[in-house]
Amino acid sequence: MNRQIVQLFALTLVLFGVLIAFTSRWTVFEAESLEDNQLNRRGLIEQQRVPRGLILASDGDTVLARSEPRGHGDRRVYVRSYPEGETFGHPVGYSYINAGETGIERSANDALTGDLNEFGTIFRELSSGEREGDDVVTTLDPEAQRLATELLAGNAGSIVALEPATGHVRVMASTPGFDPNSVQDPATLRALNRDEGDKPLINRSVQTNYQPGSTFKVVTAAAALDTGKLTPESIVDGSSPQTISGVPLNNAGNVDFGPISFTTALTNSVNTVFARAGEQVGARTLVEYMERFGFYADPQLDYPEGEMIASGVRNSAGRLVKDGFDVGRVAIGQGGEEGQIQVTPLQMAQVAGAVANGGKLVRPRLTERVVAQDGRVQERTTPAQQAQVMKPETAEQLTQMMADVVNEGTGTAAALSDVAVAGKTGTAEVSNATLNQVWFIAFAPVDDPQYAIAVTLEEQPLGTSGGANAAPLAAQVLQTLLGGG
Amino acid sequence: MSARTRELFGLIPVSLLVCAGFAAVLMAQSQEASDLTATYGAVFLGLCLLGHLFIRARLPDADPYLYPLAALLAAFGLVMIYRIDAELAREQAQWFVIGLALFCATIYLLPDHHVLERYRYTIAAVGIGLLVLPRFPLIGEQVNGAYLAVKLGPIQFQPAEFAKLAIIVFLASYLRDTRDVLVRARLKPLTATAQALLYGIPALLFVLVVLALGLGPLAAVLLGVFVLSAVTLVRERPSLKHFGPLLLIWGLAMLMLIVIRDLGSSLMFFGAFLALIYVATSRLSIVGVGATLFLGGAAYLGNTVSHVQSRFDTWLDPFDPVLYEATGGSFQIAQSLFAQADGGLFGQGFGQSLLELPGGGTILPAAHTDLIYAVIADELGLFGAAGLVLIYLLFVARGFKTALVASDGFSKLLATGLTAVLALQVFVIVGGVTKVIPLTGVTLPFVSYGGSSILANMVLLALLLIVSDHARRDRDRVGPGGLV
């Protein structure tokens, strides 16, 4: 029997080895994914004992989120409150035990909980005895954000405005929105999650892909000019229809422009010219320029990874593709089964911003600085170049072409009385050409660009256009940002 | 150095753990180390010493490591329970006093364990009676769908803890009697045709069944092992007498699954049974048939009994949002894993883990019983948890060592069975907490809070020590060379 007893002990050794293996799996090897699990609220519960820092607007004064104490003694916890409610709901997000964390609350969590780094935290706990969160000052302009939200009211859409030179996002408005104070009630959160019609929890500025329509011609023009295929003065064929990839393509209203300059083609948003330009540039080069503009990757914004989506050409399955699509139609913001250009509003604001900033694309930013409770600045974001998209001369040429769009073309509704604006309109037919997605991207002032903007509205009735319906909103937000009230 | 002096030295780490553990918990909860708690530690050590003196008097030759290892586990548990709830720790300490009394009583009343053989059928009947007790109306109580507890007025106890001892004693004595019949007889070699028929027909049937029913790979392997073991068994042309006890116990285990609806305890009982069968007969074919029949039965019940089925579902996908929200769903196992993830390599330290929600209530259900291993992994990390498993392994090693040293069949089988059932109990609960197998409500021996568990395991320890005392005394008398 002794041999069998020894074998039994060997079996016990194996079984206990399995126990240790599984324990190490949970405590060490898979610990990180368990800590990130959506159902795991342990981190949040611990954090609620620490007052989170404030989230402030760019003026350093307007409070977007603050912690309020509830209960006392050992039971004291801090609960988040959002004084500005729906206006800043999307960029700021929320932080509640029941609901989890989103938006800046999530991306800036370490700063807000005072969790700077291992040593910094230990040092602080030793010196002050208590852990406290830092305040986060965002780049959001409270006045412009409020105006943008009001302008969008009643429509689904988004307005994103940023400073091209610094990448600071000044406006990130998305409607329909939600009041972050309301999601601490689980029933409300569930109802918001289930609302498939309005999708109020989706931050359309970074999380929704739209057809860009003619605003994408700016990208095509940048590629055509920068590669030397065309100049603003090149004479191009604006006749309509023309055969693109074997299928006839019309200009809007089937207007035949005849031979015109490339500048005039952008001013009047001539489809056939830009489709030809796209074919001339070729899919490979066009994709290369798109990648420089930041397409085909999540925005490099300091925002939670899972809450952003990449722009680019997507096939009917929704997957990003870099070839095999109809480059002529993609070049004018359209496409087909095998590939349709899809963009986020932030991406289009970055396109305008790169042109405005002499071809240099700066990484977008939502947080400007982190301030400790004693007033010391812990961290300040500095502008970081993301890419040199095009030569400065190309950017200069494109700026003049876009200025003409507002001066005498499709975008005259965006003109401001005392400041020159450069822009591009877009009107994409959606839902089998029964509805329009209207767009306007712009920057101002033309000679020294301070702000770039993208405005888009969903599901507008036929007869609407980017020039008539989106451009006026852009003008008002730009006016506010430029201080003209 | 005598065995008893080694035992005394073995108690030193226990005293260190008790002192350090209590001090750490108190510091973490930022309380002054009060005289009262220091008294608890001193009383616990005093009790350990008392037990040691009793063993010294009654069982001078018993294994010197079993008792300190059990005391170490108990100290571990007491510190953890104290950290969870001081009041529970006080109750637990009282149970240890009663447990120690029962331990001494067992040793005093049972100078020779062979007496048990005489009452084996009575013992078996008592064991089975204990198992079905929770299903009786008025006294039975259903916890999370399983019938494991009995409530008599204010006293609640888990009869399965005592039943496991009764069943092991019965099996050990029964198998000692019948093992001679069960042991493989010398087989005549078969002719080629007979061999082809014996193996060919079942193989053909197996393939046909797999194809006809479209069985998955797991089910096919299960069926394959069953057919192979069955064929090997049939080749030995056993009488019904061979199969009788096997079928009886298999039926009993299945009945237990139906009656108490707890996969963990049935696995524990049936596993110990198979271990004993194997040690007694050294025939893998019986183990193969038994194990496949058990797994098949468990799988069938898992698909039909909703409580067992939900345990399976929560085991397979604890992070499914629907299962997580459901009553009795995967919340417990998910929280167990989250707690372990917080532990890391070295843990957060005694008293540092998150157990209570700020608004009151607990985030880790049954932290002091089922999930105590998760709390240990959280506070002491992988190293602490692995250390605990190693203590159990040492205990099991000493248990099997006792079985090896023992000279008669009953002693060998009794020590093997007691050790195996304890090892299986550790595997079932730690495996459940770490998601190796579905989580069921079994206690972690000597560590978890619970009166029945402590009392039963103290008796188990007493029985092992009695066997060990006899075995080592016989060995020393005969000498290391054995009987010549």
C-alpha cells in the first residue's frame, strides 16, 4: 500500500501546485486586468475616502466638478457634484461608485486623487498626514462652451474648437447631452445607456464617425498642393458629369464650371475637380497625408482611450482600410461599399488647425495644468508637435484658398465683421439621400490664426447645407472666443 | 531530542505569529494594544501548551509536527478573523477551547483506534444520517441553495464536517476487510481473438456513440476513460461483490449531490473514497470507472438542478453583468478575485485590505468563512497565501507519513483517509476561491470561522495522533528494519 500512498501524496502536490498557480494568476499575472475590470469598484471605493481635486475651466475660476463630504467620522466619503451640469457633461464625464468613471474624471484620475507617483504620494502622506487630490485646470473656455451648447440645442451634433498653436481644446460640445449629476442614480444611468435614439452618453466630438462631405476636400487639396501635383492657379476641368472609377459623378446641382483655377474649384466646392485631384494624388499618398493629419489612429488627446474613435476610410464592416477604395469619391468626402471616409468632429477641427498653424499639427490637450492644494503648480502641459503635415508654403496657399471660400464662396455665412475667417463647407447626404449631415470647418483670424473650429449637425432635412446651417454657428463661437462677444 | 520536545519547539513559530499578527492588526486599525487583546494571545498560547502537555502524557510517541502545524493554522485563522471582526474572534477562541476539550476527550476515551472497527456499521449509519439531517424540516436550513447546515435553537452546525470523519472510519475498516477480495488476481493471457473482441467491440461502440450523439471533446474523453476502465475491470471478471461497495458509494455520492446539492462536499467525500479504494486495491480501473461516473453524474445534475447549474455558470463567467447582478450570482467569486488582485506579491499588510463599504455593509461576502483565503491573499499577498498552502502541504505530508509508518491495514487506511479528506477540503475551498473549480461553501480547515469545523478537525487531528502514536511505537519496538 505504501507505493499508492506516496502516489497519492504526489497527486496532492500537483493539486496544491495548481492552487498556488491560480493564486499567482489572480494576485500577480492578471491583477492589472482585474483592477481595470468595469465591475471592480474597489479602487473607486478607496478613492471616495479622499477628496478629489476640483476640475476647473480655463479661467481657473469656473468650477466644473467638486467633491462634497457626506457622513462623518469613519463613514465620511466624498461625493462628486457638477455645478455646470449638462454643459460640460461630455468632456468632464463623471465619477461615481455605481457608475464608474468617464471623461476627464477618468483620464486625470491620478492627479485628482493626488496619486502622482509612488514616491510623491508617500512623501506627501508623511508630510501632511493625509492624502489629498490636486486640482485640474482644463483648457475649456466656459463662455464659448455654454454658447456652443446653446447653439446646438435641439439638434444632434458637435462643436469642437481649439488653439492651433497649443492644441488646447477650448470648446468640446456634443448634443444630446446628459447631466453628470444624474448618473449616480443607477436607474437614470441605465435609461441613458438604453436610449438608442439620442445616445446621450456618446461624446460625439470624439466618439462618433460622420461622413465629412466637402470639408474633406481640404485634406485632398493639402495633398495635391504639397506634392506639387497642383497649384492654386492650376487650371482644372470643372465640367459635370465626369466618369470617376467608371461611374459618372455630378457636381452639386450638376453645374458645369468648365475650365477654372484650383482656387475657384475650392471656393465653389467643385466635386469633379477634387475627385480628379484625388485620383492624381493616388490612394497611397492620400492615406499618407491623412495619417499625418492624425487619421487612422485614436486622437492623441488626454482623454480615456476607450472613449475615442479613429477617423479614416472604413469599409462596410466598419474596419479601417488603406487601399482598395474609390479614391476619387473619398477625396470629396464620399465613398462606397469598399471604403467610405468617416471622421470625428475633433479630427476635422485638427485639419483646420494644422492648416492654420503653418502645416504643423500640435497634439490636442484638454488639461492645462495640475495645481496642488497649496497653490503650487504640479504639472503644466507644454505644446507638443504631433506632425508636420505639409510645408508652411502649402499651408499658406491653402489658407488663402479657404479664405476665398468665406469671402466669396459657399461659406460667406461664416464671415465676421472685423476679422477675416478661412473655412470650408460640407454637406453629406445620408440615409439614402433623405437627410443631410452639415459641416463647417474654419479658423480665424486669417493672418494670425488663434482658433480653429469644426461644427457639424446630424440628420438635417434636405435643402440644408453646411454653408447655411453650420457656418453661422461657427461664426458665433469664433466671435466669442476672439473676445468680440 | 525527544519527539515531544520537538513538538514544543514547533510551538515557537506559532507564538511568534500570534504576537506579530495581533500587533499588526491593532496597529493597522490604529488602536492601542490593549491588555485584553494581549490576554487573548496569551490564553491561546496557554491552550496550545496545555494540549501539548496532554499529548506528552497520553501519546508520547506521536508525530511531533502535526500538532504545531495545526496550531499554526489555527493561529493564522484567529488573527485573520480578529482582523475581520473582533467579536467573531472571541467566539472562535471559545470554540477552540471546546475543541481542545474534545481533542483531549477523544485521546482519553480512545486509547486504541482499532476499537472503531467494531462499530463500523453504526458509524456509517450515523455518518449518512448526519449528511441528510439538513434536509429534515424544522431543523434543516438552506444556505445559498445548498443544504449544509442544521439549526437547533440558537446553535447552528454543519453535520457534513462530522460525517466526513464517520465515513472515513467506515471505509477504512470496510476496505481493510474486503481489499483481499478486491486485489487483482493473476490473469491468464487471452487469445488474440478474445483480445480483439474484448477491446474491439467496446472501441467500436465508443466511436459509434460519440458520432451518433455528437459529443464534445470533453464528454468524449470522459466516455473514453470510462469505457477503458470498464473494459479493464470486466477483463478481471469481477463478481458483483467487487462492484457492490463501489456502486453503493457512487449512488450515495450522487444522492448527496441531490440531497445537499453541494458539489464541493460531494467532491470531497467521493474523492476521499476513490483515494482509499486506490490505496487499498491499487487498481486504477476502479478509480477510472468511479471518477467518470461521478463526473458524468455531476455534469448531468449540473444541467438539471438549477442551483448547481447556476454555480457552474458563475464559475465559467463570473464577470457576466447579468450573473453578477443576480441574487446568489457571481458577485461573491468576482469580489474574491478582485480582492486577490489587490494583494499582489506581498499583500497590503494585516488589516489594510478593503472589507467594508463606506456606507456600511461588506464588499466581500462571507469573508470569515468561505472567502477567508481571499482576505489572506489580499493582506499577505501571493507569498502569504502560498505559505498557508505550504503549511497544509506539510500537514498532509506528515499525515501520509503516519500512514506509511503504520503497520496494519486499518491504521494505514485510516490515516490516509483522514489526510486525504483534509487535503481535498483545502483543495475544494481554495480551488473555489481561486476559480479552479466552482465555489462551494466548505470551510478552510482550522482557519475559517465555524464551530463544527473546528470541533471536527480537532477530532481528526486527535485520530491522526493516536494512529501515529501506535505506529511509531510499533516501529521503534521492531526497529527500523521492520519485522524480520
